[in-house]
Amino acid sequence: MEFIDQTKAMLASARERFMGASFLKKIAVIVVLSIAGWFTVTRFTGKMTQAPQYQTAQAQKGTLIVSLSASGLVSSANSASVTTQTSGVVSKIFVKNGDTIKSGDAIAQVDLDMNGQQRASQALGSYQSAKNQLVSAQTAMYTLQSSMFTKWKTFTDVAQNSTYQNPDGSPNVGNRTLVPFTTSQDDWLATEAQYANQKNVVAAAQTSVNSAWASYQQASPTIYAPISGIISGLSLQIGSVLTSQTSSTGSSASQRIANIKTIATPVAVVNLSEVDVPKVKIGDKATLTLDAFADRTFTGKITSIDTTGSVSSGVTTYPAYIQFDTAVDGIYPNMGVDVKIITTVKDDVVMVPNAAVKTTNGQSTVNIMKNGKVSAVDVTMGIANDSNTEIVTGVSESDLVVTGSTTPATGASSTAVSPFSALGGRGFGGGGGIRMGGR
């Protein structure tokens, strides 16, 4: 300020001299005044713009949520395909899209072609053969059961004989080593073992019947629902032709004709990296977004993590299964899904923007502005997410922390206007000098 006062005094004195000077002297005074004024302004404003400008934010206390991102697909865990190996012309359709049906309900009837008839006949023959084997196994079981009870009755009579049982009802251990007793006991135990084994044979025969019936259903002229639910994707019409399908091995292959969706909520499958999978546990909450529902966010939770993982092109990933909290119409298998899995939630923590934290040689600091002055304080950090960091010690709630700063250019000469610009950028020498007297 003293410099400015001195300059003002100099300008005032020059102004007085200027009033009584000749024309040329007046011109010279103008130049001097311009230079002095320009120098004063640039020096003063240059000092003013050298001070840094700070961006600040207030430390806040609240809930800090840490999450990780993953992407994947909606699985078909809540649906099943309706398939058939039959071939021919569709003659009847018993259901329509949106109908609720039960397992085993008829969906459509087909007039079989020659291939379809042959396949259905073979499947029916296998089913009938399996039923006959089941009946034979059941007959043998009943025979063994009868024999077992007979042998058990014989053994009981022998065991209760006074030769092998004491008067007080306790076994006569010494006599029970005799051949008549051991023979009757072995006969009973043998039939009991045979009966138990035959029960397993019957169970296996029943499984064969079920399998043969399922195969017949695939080849039969009637197409059945494999599970209960709501039917969708049924594209059949009366008169539609179903052609026989063959696999690469030459065996009959199934073709899908509809889909059945259950009441279970959808499940998304996402792949976690080696770094992320240790952070996730079953039960963690998640938010899910789908391109098909751009204006909605869904919630769910982790129900399973495949910790065996799979390797592709040298990269290991671990599938995680996320069940939606609610069933939503319009979410279909194989839709893309983006997921944020919430791994940590901490309440009542002091947090600052990540930009406020500086770490050098393992020591973290935060710049705090107080009474217009900035000072650095050492801090202890806790958890952090993409935007905020927990501060355990060093910063209090409502402290004003510095998140960034800018320092304007210190030299104002780069932007200031030269006092000679009014003269066309020329000095007093050369052909561009000031012309006097209008010549």
C-alpha cells in the first residue's frame, strides 16, 4: 500500500507539471504516466493472484457402505423347458401362454409320422418291459417275505424251547451253541437278508419304470408338462409340423416347444475375480440393474458361491448366485445384469471425500482449513468406497477439509495490456513514430 501511495503522489505531481507544459512535454508526460500506472497495476494484481484457491468439503458423520461391482446373466433356475422327441403334425393344443399348469398335464397332441410311431412303439415296449420286471421283483419280494416270517416262527419256537431257554426266560447260552438252534437261526437270518436285498431290487425296478415312462412321454403322441408353473413361449399351432431330431451320436434328440416358469424368484449368476471372492459371503445384500428395466433397481442376496471356480484363458473366476428378493414379470433367463454386492456397512463414522486424503510413505494426512488457514493433520483411515474414506482419528465431524487447490499464474505480464498498445504496438523509434503538426 505504501508503494501505491507513492505512485499516486508521483502521478499528482506529474499532473501539475503537465498543465503548464508544452505539447511535446505533454506527450512525454502521458507516456510516463501510462508506464507508471501499468507497472503499478500489474505489480499489485500479480501479488493478489498468487494466493492459492482451495476447494473444500465438510467432514460428515453417517453410514459408509462399501460394495464391489460384477456382471453376469439371469439364470434359468426358476424355469424348465418343455421338450419332446416326437415327430408329426400337431392336432390339438390344450393350453395357451400364461396358463398355470401342473406337472403331468397334457400340453398338445400330435399325429405321429412313421418315425414318430416307431420311436413311440419302442419307448412303449421298453416301458412295458420295465413294468413286467417290476412285477417279477415284487413277486419275489413277497415270496421271500413269507419265507422270512415262516423261518422266524420256526426259530422263535426253538428259542423258547426249555432246552434253549431257562425257566426265568433268560437264554440258555450253553445249549444255544447246539446245531438245531444255530440251524434254525441261520435259516431265519438268511431269508431276512434275502428279503432286504429283494427290496432294493424292487426299488431299482421302480426306478427303471419311471425312467422308461419318462422316455415314453418324450416319444408319445401327447406332450406333457414336466413341472408345475406358468407356461410361456409356446409357439405351436394346430397344423405345426414337428420333425425328428438326431444328436451327433445318432440317438434321438429333444426339441423345445415351450417354457414353464415357477413362482420362485429369479436368480442372477455373476463371476467374481480372485481378488473379490474373499470379500463376499453368503447372505450379503446386493442391488441389481438390467437393461430391460433401465429405470428400476432390484435387491437380492448371495445364496451360493462356487469356490471351486473355473479357468478360461488363464483367468480364474468364481460364480456367485444372487436371488432376487421379489418375483418380477418380464425378467427372463439369459438377460444381462449388473450387480453391486454390499460387502461392508459401518454406521456413525466420520468420513471425508477421497480427494482430501493424501498418503506419503505410509502416512496419511488431511488438510484442514480453520480461520482461513490451512494445516495438515495426520489421520488414521478405516474403510473406503469409491467416493468417501472413513477417518478413525485426526478429523472431527464438521471440520472443513481441503479436497483440492489451484494456484493462478503469478506473472500478470502475460495477460496485462502494454501501455504502448494504444500506439499500435510501436515504440518511439523507426517509421512508426508519432507524427507532429499533422505532417
